Amino acid sequence: MRILIVDDDEISLEMLANTLSAAGHEALAANNGREALEMIADYNCRMVISDWDMPEMNGIQLCQKLRDGESSGYVYVILLTSHDGKEKIVEGMSAGADDFISKPFDPQELLVRIRAGERVLSLETRDSAIFAMAKLAESRDPETGAHLERVRSYSRLLASELAKTSRFANQIDGRFIKLIYLTSPLHDIGKVGIPDSVLLKPGRLTEAEFEIMKQHAVLGAQTLDAALEQYPEAVFLRMARDIAATHHERWDGSGYPSRLRGEEIPLSGRIVAVADVYDALTSKRTYKDAFTHYVARDIILNGSGSHFDPDIVEAFLVLEDSFREIRERYHEAEAGATTLVV
């Protein structure tokens, strides 16, 4: 692993670098937080070991800058410090530090803490792999564009808004919001099992073809059930399975594949249903033009209590400006990409 060490003491830098190199890591060095920020961006460093007290920008300020910024990935920060006491631990954790180690450091303790950080960072690698798998399935359909990116953004917005309400406050927490953002791109993973003659048909499906298409919800659930058998404690797989299986169910029980109704439908599936339909309505297809935000809004509003959970529709109405902004942002990005290709 490439690790950036940050300290204004050259002897400390040398000791840290020797310890890391002996353990097989690549060590880069910076003398203060400001220099470290530049190196993190330039060298894509995922882990930083920083002294607390430094000139120009100290370790606490460095943590704050990293957490306030829009980094392309999570940076794991271990603070080296001679400070002790609960107050300092609270200050460091509040600033965004992930771990602490006392100075002078013990090399074996440092390496153990680095391994713990590697396990945390591996979770983000898992998240990237999940999204890559979803994108691979989506790539069979050349019309979908940034569908997955939009759906997961809409789903996260809805979950965050619902968490503020009394009905959902005990069901939705920060972990739920992160999981729905992570797993909602897998909602159509079952389409990998749908024949090209149906999936890629340039026009509306016949009744028989639509019955085949509807099987993608079952196929997606079966695929993720197989993964759950191997990893039954994986909460993200369980939510992904619920979404794949139920995002086409309807509040009144008229959906597919199991004709679930009301709260029989998992909350994650009910949220993604609104996000997915909004994106489908506002996207161009071979058989239809993209509807405006306002037309899509009216269709979703009319589906409250029949197609959709009324509380989720209410959250959508609160968030409609944000939905429209996300749609327009991705539309502009796709238009720019098309222009560049031409």
C-alpha cells in the first residue's frame, strides 16, 4: 500500500519510512498538512499517518480538510500524537481521524493499525466492485446512459428525507442511507438473463415479451439469494436482494413478481420504485421521448396510494427541485460527451 507520512521532524519521518518499507509498503513523505493535501491528490494516497503538531497546517486541520473536500475515495488517517486524555481523542475523532498512535511509536503496533485501516479501505473497494458489476449488466442496454448513477442519487435523497419523519426515523439511519446508495444500482441485475431479442427490442414489447421481461426481478433475486447463501451475514446483499426482487411491486398489490402490497414490500424496494420510475419517465427510449420533470411529477403523484407508498411520494414532492437538478446535471454531462464523440 502507498502510505503518506506527514511530520515536520526529519528523524520521525525516517523512522516511519523505514518501518513501512520493511513491511512492504511504499512510503511518501510530507512536512506539513498543506504539502500533504497536494500529495494526496497527486499520488492517490489512500492512507495517511500524520503528526498532530506541525507548522502551516497541523494534523487536525489536515483531517478537517480531507473530510470537507470532495475526494474521489476515502482517505484513512492515523494521527501520531504525544497528547493524551479523552478530550484530545474526542477532538481528533471529531475532526475526522480514524485512529491514533502515541509517540514514540511502537513499530509492531503501527503495522497492526495499518492492517486495520486496510480492512476499512477494502470495504470501499467492495463498493466499487458492486457498482462495476451493476454497470456490466446495464451495458447490455445501450439506451440506459447514467441510469444507475441517477437512481442511486434519487434513492439516497429519498431515504435521507424519510429519515426526518416520525414514521421512518426508527427504520432509516446513516447505515441504511449508505446501503441503499450502494445497492440500488443492482436493482436490474436480473436483466443479464433476459434474451437480447426482448431486452434490446427497438419498440414496445408484446404481452408475451413483457412476461419474459418481468422475469428479471425473479432472476435478480435468485442471483443475490445464491450470494446470500455463501455470505448470510452480508447486510448489503440482503438489501440488494430485496430491491432486485421488489422494486416493481406496487403499493396496492398489482405489481410483480409476487403481488406484494403495502408494507409487505421492503422499504428499500418502495424507495427504489419511485427513483426508478422517475428516471424511466424522464429518459428517452426508442419507443418514447423523455417526459419533462413536471409530467413525471404528475404521474408519480397520481400513483400515490396505488403504485407508490404515499409517504415516499410526499418525500419526493419535498425533494422535486433536487431531483430536477440531478436529472439536468447528468443530461448536460451526457450531451457534452455526445458532442465530444461527434
